[in-house]
Amino acid sequence: MRITETQRITINKLICERLSSNEGNLLSVNGFYNRKNDNIAQVLLNEAFEEDANGTTAYYVVKHPNGTILLFFSLKCGLLYDHFFDVNKFPLLKELVLFLETSVAEGEINEEEKKTIELLGKN
């Protein structure tokens, strides 16, 4: 199935924006509902603004040109990577970190090596 020219024109008129980027969205969400699953609308009404504003989840709304919210979606990409930062899940990495910390604390690392380790810790 191909998108017709009429459909393309309609799609190009839609507005997609970050939920918290427009204070008008706070009013617009009050009219949002979902007939099949009201819990979806409740997320947008009760949780989305706070989560979007504090950066835990990015919410986007897709609106009709008149401002009516047609749909929304959220992205929480950090969930893909959080487990990599738990050093306890990687015993060898934990050992390496402890070795480096001990070596730095006991003065067994020269200044150049120390700077390299500090740079690694910032990334």
C-alpha cells in the first residue's frame, strides 16, 4: 500500500513536539482519551508532564493543526544502558576498578596514568 498524495499532505500538517516544550499541551492533554484502554490516557494526564520535565522519560505528542492531541509516545532509552553501569554485575570490571582505586590511593600510579584514569571516570 502506498501513501496517497492526499494522505501525504495530511501527514505533513501534523505537529510532533516534546510534551513539556509547550505549556499549551498541559491543557490539551485534558481532552485526550483512549476508548480501548483508559490507562494509556491516565499516563498522559497524571505522569507524563513530570517525567518529561525531569528527564526520566521523553514524551512526545502528535497533534492536529488545531492543537488536538491525536496520539503520544514516550522514549526511555536509558533502560537499554543502565545495566552496563552496575559494576557489581561484572566481577572482573569491579576488580579492575578496585585495583585502580587502591593504586591511586597508595601512590603507585604516576601523574600521567592518574590523569588517564580520571578521564576514564568522567566518561
